[in-house]
Amino acid sequence: MQKKINNLNQEVFDFFQPINKWPETYSDNLSSVGGTLWHNIYGMDIETEGLNPYDNRFRIISVATSPKPYYSFGSYTLNGFTDDFEFNLFKGLVENPDNILVGHNIKYDINWIRIKFGIDVKCMLFDTMFAQYLIDENIESNSLAELTKMFPDLKGYKDDVNRDDLKRMAKDDVLIYNCKDADASRRLYDYFVPKLKTGGYSGLMTTASMVLPILSKMETRGVYLDKEYANKTQSKLFKEMVQLRYDMVEVAKVSFDPDSYKSLGNVLYNKMGFTATKFTPSGTASTDSEAIGYLVDQAISEQQSQFIDKILDYKKKLKLITTYYQPIERWTRYDGRVHTNYSLGKQRNEESSGGTVTGRLSSNNPNLQNIPRGKEHRGMFRASEGFILLDGDFSQLELRVAAYLSQEPVMMDAFNNGLDIHTAVMADLTKVPYDELVAKLKDDNHKDYETLKNDRVAIKRINFGILYGVQAKRLQRLLRIELGISYDLDYCKELINQWLNKYGKIREWINAQKIQAVANGYVAMPLGQRRRLPQASFDKTKEAAHALAQATNFPVQSLASWICLIGLIILDNYFEEHKDKIDGHIVMQVHDSVTSEIKLLNPNIFTDNSFIHISNQMQLEDIQEDVSKIMEQDTLQYIRDVFGVNINVPLVFETKISERWS
DNA sequence: CTCATAGGCGCG
DNA sequence: AAAGCGCGCCTATGAG
């Protein structure tokens, strides 16, 4: 374990402590304000020529660091640092694991530094925007301009400067502006730290500060996309779409545009005589897949039902082409790789958007968290030359978290005994012994095989649905979409009721969450994050209902998400620790899954006093085992150490090795 | 022409 | 159909 992780045991969060280790004094000239570097906390900000650091046309204009409030130092770097002293000072600052760099949306700045200066970033990153998010995720704007309004001397300094101006502004003006930004973030640090402490957010802030550099590494490394692989799937899809288009017009007997929902609605509901059963919020007949799927029941001929199938097939393929295949050219950067941007914490301002209210990451430019499942699509993402992918995901993480949060004994038993949770719930509800059910679900000759399979899907649906606050009506609809079976509404009600009776602690927990949301106006999860829900009430309004659903879902999604983020920290640390044996890099994260690319290094052979040492080469299986242990156990140990929270439900993290993502 | 909104759908 | 949670991003559409 690296020092920075171990240290958390003693003093989880002492960003206050000054360290006397930078005696250098900056000279006092136009581009710097005198001051002695004596803290290990630096405000930081950069100005750039554009927004996209992966674009070769854009350079870093200037860099500013603030060693303490009201002091900052700027370097005009448009054509590189003016001297080695400045560069090395800056490099030393960023590469020192004892340092904390403070900035507003600081990962953005750090990415530029990594890409343009080739500096590795080893310090922690304190993001003032994230700090503000922990304190209030609902705030209308968390821009730097907004937050600095609290400092009278900085009021309005950003008002008349926009990005385009920076390229034309005089050097000194840029530097002053840049220095003010750095100073502002350094001051915000002092403003936020006590607030974070009293709010109980210290552990999460520290964790986030360790996650951000890892996200930066993941993003700047990027992931290799095999365009030839994608092209094959794309042209296959394209051919099929042309054929489908032709077939559909043939049946409809009238030319129409399936890409246009208006035209499609007109054909279905006016020309072909179908009756709409689903409507959009504005009251027009819906043309989404669900609505069209229902029309099968109304089909009066084989041709009509085939038309339904074809339009659904076409819509599916259209989505794949337009959202995933055509944009590929835009996704890949000059290095031929895909660099997403992960956001931690909801960003609400003009300059950046993204993030989530729960603590999950979001991914954009491009979004790598909604790539269609299946090797045919995901397979376009593959390991770099000489590497292989190590892909893993948590099994039923959110259900395990729900079991923990409610301390539901029956469900905890199932997890403790390593049962398949969906089958276990089914066994509980149908009172058929678990082992017997497993056997029946395996035996496709069994007379009840189909029914049982369907029932398991229904159970699975409830298991997830409960966490989201599903009602009988919605469950009925979902089962109809998923299984094509129309269950009786009362049966669905009964199913949900039975479920909640069987797992009574979960029912109690759900009710408690709702009551807390209404009573306090917020709910909290065990690591301290809160979800403020001012709309929460027992009124029969949709806003109130939404708030209550969030009250039950938030702790589950949030805790699950932090477990995974902590996993990133420890996994990255593991690769760092074993870099003599493994060249390993995390490349992607999708909520409960982590993908890395790894390369086994040759055995390290060296001589010492005429002895020959050969360090053991690791095997892939060893690494898989280590990674599973990290995600299943080390994450929970971290949570015990840092948060004093004991998650007493076992986690399962399954890994696989492959060449391509799947 | 640009811009915001609506409808829709991919993922966990 | 904000009575199922959390996202990002596509095109069509219509207003200005």
C-alpha cells in the first residue's frame, strides 16, 4: 500500500496542516506576487487556447499556482516555460504525492498538463466544484465566477473576460487574470475545508481527491478503438437497413420516412389503421418501440405484424448507426485513441455539465458508459498492442448494498451462502427449495421450464424495481415488454406485496427513508453523502413521488458507486506497486465494472554478489485473483478504516481476460 | 441560419 | 407516463 492510502488511518482529512518543505521564494515581478512556498496545498489554474486538450492546435497560454491565499505566481507558457527553474518547480509540485493541488474542475487543468507538458501527476486533486457539490448538489450554479462572489476583492473579475479574449490579451493581463483564478481556488479551499468537516464530508472529499488523478490517467491514456472491426459491423447494419427501408415502404404502400417520428406516427395511426395505446407528454400518439410493440396485438394480417417487426428492427439499427458508429470518427483523437471525460459530482454551470447527484461518474465526449452490449459492438474497443484486457464487474452490487442498508436477514443469508439472488428470491416466494429450483431451471425438458424461466425474469425485474420504487402498474408494463406476457394487475400487486413481506426489513427501510426525506428534507448514505429533496412530501403530486423514489434509490446507488470508486483507487495503487511485474492501466469504468489493460513484464533478472535473482513472474490468474480481492475485500477495509462503516455483506467481483471488450 | 425542446433510446 | 433511479446523445421539429 502506498503511503497516501495508509495515512488515512491516522488522520483521514487534515488538509490544514502546513508542511515546511518548499523554502524557495518567488521573485516579485509583474508575473508573480511575492510569497514563500510553505504549504503543501496549492491553488492552480491554467489558461488555454481552446477547450479540447487533445486538439494539437491548442496550447496552454499560462499556468498559475497559489501557495497560500492572496498569493499566486504565474508563468506565461505559450511557447513553453520561460526557464527550467519554473518548469521544474511546477513539475516538482505536481509530481509530489504529498501535495494537494486545488482547482475548480481541476481534472480539466491536470489533463492539459499531462498532455501538453508530459508531466505525470502524482499529487491529490482537491476540486472546489466537487466540494461545493457535496455541500449542496442542488445549487443553481457552481461556477468559479459564482463562488468567488463571496470575496469582495475578486467580485466581478471574470465578468468581462471570455476565452477568446485570452488569446489576444496582453501577456500581463492574462497572467493577472490567471493568478486571480488560482488564488480564488486556494481561498475557496480554506473556505470549504471547515464546512466539509462539520458537514461530515471529509472522508468523501479525501476519496474524491484520490480518485480524480486516476480518472485523469484513464482519460489521457484513452482506449484503443479498432475501426476496421467497427466498419464491418457498420456496413452490415447499413445494408440491412436499406433492405428494411425498402420492405417497409412496400407494406405500408405509401412512401414515408421511418427516421421521422411524425411520419411514422402518421403511417401507423392514420394510414394503416392502428389505434395508439400510448401517448407522449404532449398528448400525441407515441412512436417509441414500446408503443409499436403493443400494436402486434392489433395486426390484422401477417404483413402488418411483419411490418411491426421490421420497423422495430429498423429503429434499433438506426440508433446503433447514428449514435455509435457514425460518430466514431469524432471520438478518436490525433493519437487514434478514444478519450472520454469522466465527471465526478454534478456540474452546473456554463462551462461544464455532467456528473450525477448520487456520486456515480458520468462519461461524455464520448459517452463510454452506454456502448451497446455484445461483443459485436463492444468488441471495437480492444487492448493496446501487446496488452490484454482485464475486465471485471460486481455481481448484484446494488442488491447487496440494499441488503446491507436494511440489514435484511433473509437476503443477507442468501448472499452469505453465495446463492444466485434472483433464484433465491424466487425460492423464497414460491416456497420451493432453492436447490430444487436451480435444478428445474437447468432442465429444459421439465414441463414447467418455460414458466419458471419467465417467473425468474419477473422476479429479477422486481428485485431491481423495488430499489427504484416500482408500482404494480409499471411492473405489469415492464413484464409485458420484456416477456410479452400480460400479467393480471392484481397478480403484480400480489407479487410486490409478497416480496416486501418476505423481506420485511427492506420494506421498513424504504419507509424509513421516505419519512426521513419528508421530515428532514434530505436523506443521507452511510459514508456521509446527502441528497437534498426539498420536494419530498406525502402529497400526491408527481414531484413529491419522484422525490420519495429518489430517497430510497439514492443511498443504494450512491454507496454502490463509492465502493466502485474506492476500488479504482486501490486497483490503481496495485498496478503502481507491481509495476516491475505488470504494466497495468485502468482504461474504463461503467458504474459497477472496471476495465484495465495489462501486460506481463519479463522476469526481472539481476545479479547481486554473484547470486542470480529472478523475480517471480506473475500469472494472469494471480492478477485476476488479486483484483477480485481488491474489489471485494480491500474496498470494504478502506470503508472501515476511513469511514468507520462495516459493510457486513460479501461482495463478488468477477473478472475475465480477453482481447476485446464484451 | 441558429437554438431550444421533444421524442427517443443506449447503458448500469 | 416525473408514480422506476441515475446518466448522455442522437435526430426531428418548430420558433425566432
